[in-house]
Amino acid sequence: MAASTHTVTNQVPPLVGYDVFGTDQVLTEAVERHSAPALLDTVRAELTALGTAAGSAEVQEWGALANENPPKLRTHDRYGNRIDEVDFHPAWHHLLGGAVSAGLTDAWGRPDGHLRRAAGFLVWTQAEAGHGCPVSMTHAAVPALRAEPELAAEWEPRLTSHRYAPGLLPAAAKAGALLGMGMTEKQGGSDVRANTTAALPLDAAGEYLLTGHKWFCSAPMCDGFLVLAQAPGGLTCFLVPRVLPDGTRNVFRIQRLKDKLGNRSNASAEVEFDGTWARRVGEEGRGVSVIIGMVAATRVDCVLGSAALMRQSVAQAVHHATYRSAFGGELIDKPLMRNVLADLALESEAATTLGLRLAAAQDADTDAERAFLRLAVPAAKYWVTKRCTPVVAEALECLGGNGYVEESGLPRLLRESPLNSIWEGSGNVQALDVLRALQREPDALNAFLQEIGRARGADHRLDAAIKDLLTELADLSGIEARARRLVERMALVLQGSLLVRWAPPEVADLFCASRLGRDWGTAFGTLPATLDLASVVERARPV
């Protein structure tokens, strides 16, 4: 029966049935900028197909269903046998299958692989973020495994396969495999050198039995896990398969699943090892140096994941303001709302531009680019992930009460938004990592300064910010207490230098005025109103 009390008007149509990639000017320009010209058409076609899928009603429904139906742990079968399995909703498998088939675990062996994967990860994460965890870990495991060439030769083709093969079977029997990680323990957290899990060598070379636990082990239905344990020679990296080569289950006891703030579609488990068979990765005592390659890659994904959440939030806010009328006109034309939207769009553009620059550096893989990444990755991880939550919260507010309702999708983005700032080392860990690089690796600082120096002379506010940064870097005494301040400035100056070089003048002007020139308040929507806000908002509109 039709409602007789009122007519529904002035409600915004859903943002659905659109190309998430093609409607993102910042991302499309970054791909064009960094792609090899001969590959550009191929890369565009890949990302257009993925973006069209990500914006479809079907895939958006998968995202909602995967979060409304969180994974369930089954420790035993009906007969009392230990099975340690986690059941996921079919939507989770659809999303994960889409990611794998799109090559989001395949970056290390194809031309422009990191760029293609980074752009795809940023696009597909906007449909649903939780399944990105096993995608990211699988991608990032490759450099760690290469510390043991025999293992890499065996596992790398499975991890980079474009075929998703769920279910617990021997990895050799599967068309593709996923890999997770387990580093932290109850007593140590990020201080992994405090780990107590013990590794007992067996007679067969490179084989061990592990006894201990892991406090956070995400995506426990992966085919294997890279873990850290104490071997006779010190903290060592190991590969733990879920299923042994003979088809029997390895000892991998899932004690419970975490009840998390967000990331509800993904299972994060507490696991115990009790005579668990493992293969050594790298030399004994070199566990941290082996797994750091995996950590560096997942930190880039933290930047990209946060950039994706910001982009989707800003797209929703601008879309809403385009179609919603209030006080005699569309919201997008109201000067104060325009200021808020432009401020959010700046934050999103800076994050995306920096994330794709990191991916391009990974592809280049030169000494200079590796040195640049040594500082740029932890600095970007620190800052971009911290900006995510306030951006998403402000974007939600742009929708008013409608944004606070689950059906809008913004509450799920808000719950997800703090995750990347915590995963792979929280803010203090990133800041301290930057300090270590500054003190131990002079080439890293030289490469970082060369990067920001490429924009020197183009904007007086950027030049002043670089000068101030150099002053701070010249005095490292008592630096730990001001490490966050220093790393924030490094990240902002880096973002500003990239936008001055590559963004439209109105974007670079606003960023330098507000973030570097300090002509800005402490809340979004406090940009200098004399500058071109309308063009910045229009650039962010998903059309």
C-alpha cells in the first residue's frame, strides 16, 4: 500500500553502478603518470574492468553481506575431532576470488606490477576492506620467502596465481594459495624479540617443531603462515602450513576469534602451536631481517587501504552534497559545505598521490628508490593512516543523520578506519622506525631530501616548510620525544612536494596554504575561502 502521509522527495540516489577507477581523477592521473607508455592501455583496461565491478550493485551487496555475517569458528566436528576451521559467508569468497583473479596478489614478477596492483587494491578495497587482509599478506610474503630460494620456488607461483582456491588441502594440490603471518604474542605485542614460541630442530634440514602461541593471527584459513619463533640460534622466521604434504592437518589450534571494532568480515584468531611442523625461512637468528620485507610491503598496503577508505568516504560525501537540497539550493553550492568537501578532497588526493608514488618506487627497484622507500614508507604509514579516521568521520557528518545509519555504508567505513594505523606497527612504532633509518642509513635521508627537493622553488610555503624540516633534522638530540612531530612534518612536506609537481595548481595551492603555510584551523572546513574551492570539489566528484 502506498504511503498516504507524505511523498518521499529530496533523497539522494545511491552511489552505485559506476566505475570506481574511471571516476577517480586523482587515481587515473597517477596511473597514467607512473605507467610505462607501452602498458598504459592494458593497465587502464584492467582497472576499468575492476572499477566497474567494484561499483556494481552486486559487489556492493557482497561487501554488506560479508560484514553482516561475520566468520564463525568451528574447533571440532560433530564427532569431537579437532578441525580448527573458520566458516565465511559466500560473499567473502566472492570478494576474495575477485581480488585474486584481478592480480592483487601478483606484483613481483610482471611489468609495473606494484603500480597495477596498488591501483587495483585501492579500487577493490572501496567495495569491502576486510578481505584485503589475506590479499595483502599473500602479496607481501613473496620477498620474505625469497630468503629461502627453495621455498620461494615452491610457493611463489601459488601465491601469485590468479586462481582462488578455498579450502584446506595440501598447497601442492591447489591452483593458488594464500599466506598469512603471525608475529605478535601476548607478552610482547610489537616487541617481537620478546617472543617465547620455541622452535625445536628436527633431523631433516630446515624442519622444526614449534611450541607456543600467537595473539593475533588474521585470516586463519590461509594455506600457510609466516611466523617468528625462538630457534637455538635466536629469533627465526618459519613457514607453517595448515595442511601437511601428506594431507593431514598440521597442529594449528584456533582458541577463539577476536571480537573487533571493525574489519568484521575478516577473522582474526588466537592460535596455539603444540609440536607444529614448520620450515625455516632464512638463517637462524635472522627472523626480523627476513620478515621485514613482508612488513614493508604490508605497510604500503596500510597507506593504500587508508587512501581507499578516504576516497570512498569523500566520494559518498560529494555525491550526497550534489543531490541533496537544503536552505534553497544544492548543498554542494553552499560556501561552507564546499569548504568542508574541498578540505576532505585535499586529504584524499594527497593520500592517493603518495600511495601510488610508493608503488612506483617499488617497481623501479633501484638503490635510490629503495633508499627513498626506507623513510617514505614508515612516514607515509604513520601520517596517512592517522588521517583516515577524521576524514571518514567528517564525511559521514556531511550526510547528517543519514550517514549515521548502517544502510549508508559510512558506519562500516568509520569502524574500519583506525585499523591501518594499528596494523603493522602503530604510530609510535612507525615514528621510531623513521628515527632508526635517520640514524643508521644516511642514504635514506639523502634520497628523501632529493625527492622533496624536486619541487623546490615552485611554492614559497613548500620552500619554507623544507627549510624548517632541515632545521629539525639537523638536531637529533632528544629526538624521540618529538619523533611524531618530525615524522608528521616529513610526511606533509613529501605530500606537498608531490602535489606541487603533479596536481592542478588549485589543489597544490590549497594544500600548501593549509597544511604547510598553516592558514588552516583544527577542523575540516577551515580552508582559506579566497582560494578556488569549487574546482577541488568538482575534481573529487565521482562522475
